[in-house]
Amino acid sequence: MANPMYRQIAEDLREQIESGKLRPGQQLQTELELREHYDASRNTVRDAIKWLTTRGLVETRPGQGTFVVQKMDPYVTTLTGDPRGPGGDITVTAQYGEAADDQPRGIEQRITSSTIPQVEIQQAPAEVAGPLRIAEGTQVISRHQKRYVNDTPWSLQTTFYPMGFVLQGANKLIEAVDIQPGTVSYLADTLGLRQVAYRDWITVRAPNATETQFFNLPQDGRIGVFEIFRTAFDQTGTPMRLTVSVYPTDRNQFVLNVGTMPDSASPAG
């Protein structure tokens, strides 16, 4: 049984995309031009574009047209690490690109950067109060940053700390500056709080308007975001911070290591 007309059009366009005849970022012909080229109705052409869109091959930009999607090689981030280190935060380690034979090219060093922290004092909502084991509405400090890899928006990160830390002398938490060599070391030196463990809770959801704009994601929400809630614990087993990191799914992959890994081991296996 022959494919319906819209599938024939979609398959022809997909072949052009996969062969490179239609390049990433290139604009497709207009709807009228496609109708004339394939001798098809408007609904048939629209169904073909919809089929390509749901498979992440093209995207329609309001007022501009339909374009071949520019896919990114994923940034590979190792979530596991020594929680007692100076930072203890999630950091990108490498990016793996695909070579012509579909084998990884190998590790490429990436330059990460972030904005100056945006600091606020706010009442803890339930999703923050729960992990920190404090009452909902209790005052907390939030430190929010936009993060980049080689100038490409990579993640959004907000860390919450109990307000009591400032009252005990950790005043830098409310300063809009990067704390060097990191808040983990700072809290250990200032308050004697040693971060000895952390737990990551990972979810996937649709991006909100702010995330869509920052990561330059399609407006239709077909590309989701990972949201990682990292709760860190001190030497007494008490939560000392909650870090919420948001990553777009089109450019991020994660690695979890268990046990002692050889230096030669790569996330790609």
C-alpha cells in the first residue's frame, strides 16, 4: 500500500535534509512553493511539515517560515563527584560530537562561564522548603546564574541557602559576587559546615517562557528541559543547600559513575 501524499512529501524532504541538500538552518520553500512543486493541497503540505516537525527535523518560526533544525552535539555532564570538593556543583566535562562514521570524535575541552549571581531573599515555596527541611515560607537566600559553554546557553542554576547561615556570619551569601573558591569551601571555613554528600532528583518537563527565550527553544515546547534538584548535606546529615539546575534536552547528556572509574573511561562507553 502506497504512503499517503503527505508522507511522500515528508519523506522526500527528509531525504534532502539527511543528505545535506537542505542544510541545517536553511529555510524550506514557502507553503505555496511546496504546493506547486508537489502538486499538492495546502492541508497535505501542512501535514507533511507537521510530520517533519514532530520528528525534530524542521521548525516553523512565526512570520519567517520553516527551517531545517540545527542540531547540537550534546554536552556531557558528570553528575557524580566528590561532594567534599571546593565547588561540589554540577559541571560540564566534555562535548562529544559525531564523526562521519558515527563514532565519537573524542573529548573536546569546553570553556564554561556564568553571569554574576542574582541574589534575593525570599520565602521558601514548598519545593524548596521540603528538601531543606524547613517550614514553608521560611526566609531563604537564592543565588541565580545563567551559565554558558563557549557562549552557548547551557543551563540555568539557582541555589537556595537557609537565611540562618547569614545570621551566623556567612555574609558573602547575600553579596552579588562569585564566591571563590566556591560556597562549599566558604561555608566550611566560615561556619564549619562540611558538605559530605548530596542527592540528585532528576525530572523532565516542558520549558517555561523564560527558559524558552534564554535557550532559544521552539515555541511549541517539543524540546523539554531536565530539572535537577541537588540537595547537599553537612557532616550532621542536615541539608545545607538546594541547587536547582535546568538544562535543555537538545544539548545535554548526563553520566553517573559508580565505583572507582579508570582514567581512560569515557562517558561514551
